[in-house]
Amino acid sequence: MKVIKIILIILVIVLAGFFIYTKWPQNFSNSLNTAVPLPGTKLPVDKFIDIKIGDKIIKTEVRDTDAGRTLGLSGHAPLAEGEGMLFIFDESLEYTFWMKDMLFPIDIIWIDANKKVIEVSENASPESYTNTFSPVSPAMYVLEVPAGTYSKNNIHQGDRVDF
């Protein structure tokens, strides 16, 4: 009888250990979805919109939540020509960006509430982290595009942005 109790206790411990080992790390990691994704991967996107600046059409991923804006392009696969990421804020402020966990250089285009280009930081490189980039006047939107897009497409301050 004593041997059966010991075997049952050992069996319960082994089963509990197996359950914790196989389920707990998975559940724990799922609660950390704010972590940077594996390098070169794209996150699920709620929506895409097309933006037009001059003659250039840019297909953009939209980041309009706090979590999405915080993550931004960190760990994201490089953007192709004609792709971008649009950050939409609730109010116009002088938002600061940095290149934390970035894998490729970008142009950062600040856009005001009237949808006009107000400033650009060209060729912001991953190596610039921990430097920050911000406009001199409030912006409501920020568009990140592959480095060189701004000059290659003859975009200027004051240009209208349609979306």
C-alpha cells in the first residue's frame, strides 16, 4: 500500500512537471507579444493604405495604436521600393523617433495635420541608435520609407500628402 502511494505521488509530480514544462513557456511567451519580432519578419497589419505624394504612390502599413507605434519598423523585414509605414497620432506633437532594433536605413517624413510635409530626416541608419530624430514643429503623421525615397522622388517640404 505504501509503495502504491509513493508511485502515485511520483506520477503526479511527473505529470505536473510535464504540464508546466510543455504549457507554461508557451503561455508565458504569448503574454509578451510586445517583444521585437524575429529579425526580417513582418507583423500582422490591421490595414494598408495608399499614400500619394506628388506622383509617387506608397503602399503603407498603418500603425495607429500605442503598441503598433512603439514597435514600428523594429525587427521588420526591409521595405521594398514603394512601401512604407504610416504612424497616425491622436494629436499634433513633436514626436521623437529612433532606430532601435532597425535592420535597414529609412527616410522619416513628418506630416502635419493639414497633410503637408513639414520635415524629413534622410537616410536614418540603424547604426545611429541611440540618436533620436524629431521635427521642429508638430506633426500628426509620420511616414517611414526606404532610405533615398525622399530625394529620388523629388519630394519637398510643403508637398501635399493624400490618403
